[in-house]
Amino acid sequence: MNLDLPMRYLEDPENLFGENNGESDVLTLLRSGYAEANPNVVTFFEQFTFSAEEQSWMIQAYGQEEQDLNDVAEQWINDHPERIEAMLADVTTADGGPAWPVIEAQLDN
């Protein structure tokens, strides 16, 4: 809806929607010991973010336009290589090399 309609978010001087106008975070819970055993996964998810606009675009493309989920993800990835590179900062491959060059080589350039 945010992409289809001209919308303006109202001010909330009384905090009726909560702190930061009801902004929320999605947190990932891990079993005990997982973070220590899988530091690459933890690093990636600490850097994994989408803006509200990006989320709205994905929801619209997949949910309303009924595009294939993999196609939506692939399009976003190919359209935002700098974001993928940032999400992969300090993430390594199984052999210890940087992950970004491996992913970059797979992108549609």
C-alpha cells in the first residue's frame, strides 16, 4: 500500500504508536552455542537489513503482483550489489577467503 498510494505518516506527539512512531526490529534467536560455532552466520545477520521501502517493494512484488519469490530476491540482489557487499563485510567462505567476490561473480552485471 505504501508504494501504490500517496501516503504521509502523521506526527504522533503523544506516542500513541510507541517509541519512534511504532518502529520495530526483527530479532533472530539462536540456540545456545550456535553463535560461537557459526561466527560467519552471526556476522552476516548482524549486517542484514532492509528498509521499510525495500520491504514494501518485496511484499508488493511477491504478494500482490504474484512474482516468483526467487525472482523477487534475485532482482533485489542484482539491483543492490553495494548492499550485499556491506552485508557480507567480514564474512568468509569455507576456505577462509572473503565471501563478497564469490557472490559478486554470480551477479548479473
